[in-house]
Amino acid sequence: MQKQRGFTLVELAVSLVVIGLVLGMVSLPLMRQLNDRLGRVPGGQDAQDIQAALAMYMQTMGRLPCGSADAGGVENATLSGRKVQFLPWKTLGLPAGYDKYGSMFGYVVDPGICSAPVQWSGLLDQSPVVNVEFWGAAGKIAGNAVPVAVISYGKNRAGTVDRNGLRFGDAAASAKEKGQAIGQSPAMLYGRVSEAVQEFDDEVLVLPALLLANRASLGGYPVVRQPAFSGP
């Protein structure tokens, strides 16, 4: 009767290497997903909820709130211009002012839309102070001027603070991120629409003037373009 031949040490070693490689190929994507989830904070505010809150505030108050001076989220009427402030989340009636990574949202608003009655002429003529460029895998794909923008600072959280007040300022991937940190006065905001953009990971939510004018009109506030001055 012939004896059964077992595995040699070399064969066992090769088998273990192959099994290790297969497990590594399977587990690496799962680990990346797990790490991404572990980096997220439950209760982060959804961008659609912010958009809806801003639109409803316009309909109810006939204007948009000014920015907040701190993470407390209460509007400060002395803040205006192009400077990036904190989202006035408490004034908007939102339960939180931080994103899925636990970072506070940035907020830029045209001062002309923060006081009622709003002078809609310049806003509807696409000349508000908030200029935004959206970037995809092939570079810039769109750019426009809007009266208000909200910034989520992405996974690296560069340029903002977390909900506990810890500042993130050293992880900026590019000058684009550094320029739109809270407290800065950027001439342009940059938002990415694809993860293929490696230069920065900030996302920007905008509301166009026409949408806000429609909501003001629904609330009973007049939306009138002021006639251009023609001289004596």
C-alpha cells in the first residue's frame, strides 16, 4: 500500500504566501472604507438641510442671516463683506453647524442680501461678491457669482475648527484651501465635485440669487430691480 505524501515545508510556505496575498487584496478596500467611516462624526449636518434652511429663512425674513463670529452659530450683524465666517446654524434653526467630519462649516454672504428690503438689482444681474469655481477631474468645470456660499472643509479639515474649538490649519493641500479658511477674505472660493481632484478636498454649497428671490417673493417680500440712474 502506497503512503500518502504530505506537503513539504516549501509548499506550505508558498500556500501561506498566496493566501496572504488574496486576503490582502480583499481586505484592503474594506479597511479603507472602515477608516473612512471611523473618521466621520455622527450627527453632522447635511448640505441639503442647510440649503433648505437658508431658503426658508429668506422666505420668512426677507433676507439672509449675517455670518457668525464663532462656532456658537448666532448671526452677528457687524460681520459683512467677503470674509469667511462661521455658518449661523443656530439662527437658521439647525441642530448643528458641523459636517460629517466634525468640522464647522464656513459661510460667505453678500452684505446686500443681509438687510431687508434687499436691493435685488446687482444680485440678479450676477454681480454679488461671492465668486465660486467648481473643479472636477479635468480641472475647472464651472464658475459663477452667487450671493451666498457654504464651505465644508473636507476630510483634512484644513482652515476651520472642530465642534470643540480645535483649530485645523496645517493640513491644507494647496493655496486654494488656505485662501478660504475661516477668517480669510478670498477673491474666489473653490469647491471640488469629484474625488479625483487631489489638490484640495473642500466642497462648496451655493444658492443662486434667482432661487432666493423666488423664495422672498413667496414670503410676500417685494423683488424689484432698481432702475439704472440715467442722469439729469
